[in-house]
Amino acid sequence: MELLFVDSCISQRRDASRTRKLAEAFLESFRAAHPEAEVETVGPAQLLDLKPFDPDMLDGRDALARAGAFDAPVFDLARQFQAADAVLVAAPFWDLAFPAALRIYIEYISAVGLTYHYQEDGCHGDCRASRLVYLTSGGGFEQEDSLGVLHWRQLSAMFGIPRFDYVFAGGLDAEPERAGERLAAAQELARRLGEEG
């Protein structure tokens, strides 16, 4: 089993990132429950190095896709994502969504003909993963329409990933006196999800 960990824990808190604490809780229990599993990580430095697509880059990628040249470097992240058995995405709740670097990553993994395709009845996913877990934390409280959660829920469906779970550790700055308690409860939820594999 291969777990792909998309680590977008870009934080001024650095190693003390609250979202990273959720990811560490998940990964600790996941590794304990699945000692044979491999964890492959796409980290913040790699995400921040990604260049947004401009028209020429898009034309080049489309030409490669039409030729079936999915072994080209521009598809490296999409191939990695498509081949994972499970996906963990961790990102802070920024500006009602997540960091811009993660949005650029989404553009790289959204490759028609590789991670999904179209038929007459619409979009069909081509990813191997049986589940995607999204972990996030923020100073404010979760709303029903939290964009990061909605975005990854819909991406999971587009990529053909049947199970979507998330943990939102919210209110960490709104009620600082309860931040530790709220984060600990969210870490416990992340641990339980990690145990399930």
C-alpha cells in the first residue's frame, strides 16, 4: 500500500504548525496500523517551487496529452497522484480555502486522460486511491460551506476516489483558551482515520 502525503503545512509557526500536528497524528497511527505501507511526500518546498500554468505551458501540456506522452515531466505529479492507494492532504485554512501553492499543485494533478477523463455522460475519475483524507486547521470556526473542504470533496469525486474524510480543527484563535482542547480533539479524530488505512 502506498500513501501519498501532500504536505501543504505552510505556516509562520513552522514545525509548530497546528495542521502539521494533525498530519503527524494521522501518520503515526497509519504507520502503526500499516507497517508495510510506504509513505511518499510532496512537501512545502516542492509545492512552492511549482510555476502556475501560463498559456504556452498549457498548450505544451495539451499537445503531450493528445500524443499520449504522459511520461513527460509535466505529468510527474499527476502520475504520482494517480498511482497512490490513498491520499492525505494537510493544509491550513487560509482566506476561506488553503495556500495558493496547493491550488497550483491541483492544476498539475488535474490532467485529462491521466487522472480523469470525459465521456458523453460527464467526467470519470481514473485514480487508484480508495480514499482521500483532508486535514486543516484555522483560527476561525468551520462553516458549512468551508471552501477547502468542499474543493477537496469535489476533487475526490472528479478523480474517482470513493471515500472522502476530513478533520477541521477550528476556533483556535477565536477562543485561544480552548485551542489546546480543540486541537487535541481534532488530533484524536485524525488518529482514528489513520488507523483505518
